[in-house]
Amino acid sequence: MGAMLEWKRNVKGYCNICGSPRLVGVFNTDRDGGELWACTQCLDNASRLISKSADKITWDRQTMKLVNIYQEDIKKWQELYKDVDVFAVIEKWIPEWIIKNILVGKSVKSDYRKCIINWLKREQQKAIGL
């Protein structure tokens, strides 16, 4: 969205996305001089969706590793799941499980962040004897 839109001006009008009468930004689009009128709330929601998908943890089939896991994620998980070897889960156990599922023809997860967190929760429960 950021590369396709160029801000022109702000006007009072109707948002093309939500339809509300508000102060909207008018943006040039790549399509033949077309314009998009968008309020700040809709632009904020769109930017959150874009950044969320950019930060989505995915499986890279070439390197056979999970990608888009950041230091902040690991730090947070280590604080929350003190009795679990977070690196072993991320670097060994989950990749082995994914590869095994791919080899037997099962579909792989679409939300790896949730998968990692659920795995860590189970390992934490095992570690404390629940």
C-alpha cells in the first residue's frame, strides 16, 4: 500500500473504505491518475494489517527453517516459559515435526506463531508436572 499511494492533500469528505464523512487524505493511486480518499482510522487499520502480515512467522522450504522470528519474540518467550529450552523448540522440535508432516502429505500450519506458543505452553506444563 505504501509504495502504491502518494499523498496529495487532506479534505473534508467521505472515506472510500468505510464511507464515513470525515477529514480524509486524498492519495494518488498507480491506476491512471485515480484517487483514493481514506480517513486516518482506515489507513491505520491497513498499516497494522500490512505490518502484521510482514511479521508473520513462516516456513522457508529452501532453508527448512522458520523465518521472521525476532530477538524480541525469543526474549519474551524465554521470560514466559522459563523451564523450557525455547531454542530447542524453535530450531529442532518444530522443524522436525513440520518436515515429518510434509513427508507424509499433511498440510502445514498457517499460523506458526500460535503453533510455537502452544508448543511452549505444553512443554512448560510438562516441566512443572501438570
